[in-house]
Amino acid sequence: MYRHRALGTGLAVVLATTASSLPALSQERIGTIELLTTTESYDPIRYEAAFIIADAWRQLGFEVDVRPLEFRTLLDRFYSEQNFDVTILGWSGRVDRLDPQFFLGTLDSRQGVLGGNNPGGYENPDYDALYDAQGREFDIETRQAIVMDMQDLYVPDMPVLILFHRDEVVAYNNTTFTDMLAMAGEGLYSEWGPMQAKPVGERKTLRIGGPQEPDNVNPLASTSVWGWKWMRLFYDRLVRLSPDVEPVPWAAASVEAVDEVTIDVTLREGMTFHDGEPVTAADIAFTFDYYLGADYSYFNAYLAPVDRVEQTSELGVRFHLKEPSAPFATISLSQIPILPKHIWETIEDPGQLAPQDVPTIGSGPFRFARYDRGEFKSLETFRDHFHSDEIAIDAVEFVIFADAEGVFTGMQTGQVDMTAWRMEPGQIALAEANPDLTVISVPDFGYFHMTFNLRRPPLDDRAVRRALAMASDRERMVNVLLDGRGEVGTSVIAPVNTFWHNPFVERFDYDLDAARAELEAAGYSWDAQGRIMR
């Protein structure tokens, strides 16, 4: 009896060994994964990173098709259409994003709609519940603990791999302008840059160079940093975040909490739009109601707490919130652009406006002047603005170049005064050697990411995403592609944002053996040619 049992055990071992080395008859090859990235001319770092990643994934047995796309097309595929397998893109570290609300919201399932900030479609009810809880929590240490838990919760699921946080290394021409101060995460091209710049000579036009134009200048359709960095110069907000990232009442003379769900705002007196019409509380109430009623997901995270908005006087408005919102007064009120009611109230479908029909009337410190698509755009200082006495320049011009090399050449030849985009590693030493250029480096709390579309196989499988993360050599990207000017990412909250960053989340270091083990444990195998099967 014992001999038969031993034979049976041995046979089981043989069968198990054979099964692990040969795919089951029912198993099929995994389809090709399309990896979208930017063109080489737009960003050679992300372009090269895609090929580094694809080479390692092929070693795991996956077939990978790297497809570089023009930036606007890439954004459309990612946000508007959600038509992708895996995409390499980035979230800029704008100052409002030092508060964790925005970056955490990129994994909120309710933002997985078309045009929303969660294009990968990550869904985790526990995460959503914590997201709501941290937003309601006014005790800073309790909120911090919830934010830490959220990072612990999502990272093992690997819906998005944070590739790296890239240092923002920028430059300006010190013979034409002074007082060019960089902001953390934004570099020189912040909303305060044009308001602080001081001309050295007679020319009072600040010329900025960048490799990308806005996706559009429609405040109810734009989803790119290039659109919003430009629009926020000619649209006011109730609150602005100062160069020290402190909330400053802007179009609002005061912001007062009546209670945890009631916020009173009083406007400044004497404000006008660029067409001369007065800015009143009716415009504020209209703006928020208009955004709430529009099919525009980009601002959903900021607007989600709002129940209704009530005009209380000519300059007074009251916000009624659905629930307490810790970041509402400082973050939500600092992001929504004030729209002139008399212009927008006649527009029924703002997201479908043709480019030539988009209104460009705001009340900001600069006034829209000109936009030649693909080439040039300009603003004029709005001298009726309450802050205009603090502005030393008369105009801002933005020259659009074909690539980062063109921007750098424009800096060297004096065609532009500053860069709107970080320099490439090979350009930095040349800029530092030029006495006419001042080079500034600031850490970035934004990040470059690789997002998986969880709606598509095999990326809907947690084990596959974890394995692909382990097969992405991010240390090489930082050390070789960035020349060490950056840091490997671990979470959507950057290490430089120390109060909110969780340094103890699961790490996914480059390890092909661990990646194979993850796949094998999940039931994957390989055929005789090394192609992955399931």
C-alpha cells in the first residue's frame, strides 16, 4: 500500500513538472501590447524610455509595439478616447498639486469617465472611500494618515507606474530680464513669472520659448498644462497660490468659513472684464453652475464638494458644500477660472466650440491679444487690473518651436528670454557655460507615469501589471537618460512633498526573475519560442 502511494506521489511530481514546462492545450498566446509615447522631437527622454521598457517586456515574452504620437494626438487617445493599452505621459507639478487632493484623484474611479483624470479606469471602492474621507478631514495629522493609507492601498495593484520625478532645469537671459524666480514644480513658466519679471533694457515684452502649443484655449475643454499655463494669465481665480505656495485672496477680497459646509466669498470692488463689463457675484455663481452643468471632467475633483452656489449680494456669493472639504477654500477656489456670464450664458455646448469661436475674455492681469496656431501667441498687460501696478512688463509673447533643440537655440540667439520647458541633459552644461544665461534647477513634485488601461486584457490582470512594472528599468532612465537629474518614482505623491509622501510603499525594482515568478504564480507559461501564454 505504501509502495503504491509512493508511486502515485512520484507520478504527481512528474505530471506537475511537465505541466509547468509545457503550456496547457487550452492556453493561448497573449496579444501585442501597444505602448504609446511622445515623439522623439517633443521629448527624447520619454521616447527613449518607451524603447527601454519595450525591450525588457519582450524578454518576458510579450510582443510590444512602441508607437510615438504627436502630443495633442496622444492626449486625445489617452483622455478623450481612452483608446490605449499603455501610455507614457506626465502630470505637471503645478503649485495647487502640493495638496494631495489632485494626484490622489487620478485614481478615483469616479474620474474614470471619458475626459476624466483616471483614464486607466482603476476601480477600488476602499480607495474611493478613503479619498472621500481625506477630503472631509480638517485635522491635518488625521488627513495625513489617511493619505498614507491610500498610497499603501493602491501601489500593490499597480494601476500606474511612476517612472520618475524629473528635476526642472530651466534658464533665462540675464541681459534682458531680472527677478526671474522659479517655483517648485513649475520652473520659470509659472503664473507669477510674468508678474515679477523686471526688464533690464528698454524692451518690456517678455518672450518665452516652448516646444508645444496649447491643446486649445477653451476653458471648458483644455486638458493639458500648455493650455492652462497660458489661460491662467488672462483668467482670474478667486484665490491664487503665492510663489511660496500660500493661498492668497485674489479676485476675492475675503474668503470666510461660516461652518464646515458653508463658505462665504466677497469679491474685490471695481474689477472689470477685458471688454469693460464689471465682474460681479453673478459671474461667480454662473461660473460654478456652468462648470457643474458642463460635461467637462477635468475639474470634477475640484467641483465634487459643491452642492450649490448662491449669490448673496452684488459682490457676495455663498458656497454650499455637500460635505466638509479641507482643500476647498485654498485649492478648489484657486483653480476655477472666472467666466463672464454675459458671454458664456448664450453658449449651450461649450466643449464643442470651434477654435475660432472660443471666447478669450477674462479679467486677469493680462489680456488675450493673438494666437497663430503652431507659431506664436501673445498677451498684453491689462492696466485696469488691480495688480497691474506691480507688473513691469507690457506684454508676454510665446514662441512655439518644433522641438526642445529649437527652444534652446532660441535662447542662445536671443530670440526668447526664457524657457517654458526643462532643458535636455546635453543642453545644461552649454547653458551653464554661457555668461548671458542663468540656469535654475528646482525639484518636481509632478511625475512621468506609465498608465495601464485596466479595461483591456492582459492589463486587467493585476499580476501582469506588477510584472511589467518589475520589468521597467527606471534606475537606468534616471541615471542615463536624465543624467542623474531626477528620482525614481514610488507613488503619485512625490518624495519632495515630504508631509504627504509615503516612503514605505511596496517598491518595484527592476528584476526580470521576480517578474517571471509573478507571472508564473498567476498561471502564465511560455511556449517553445519564449512567448507568453495563458
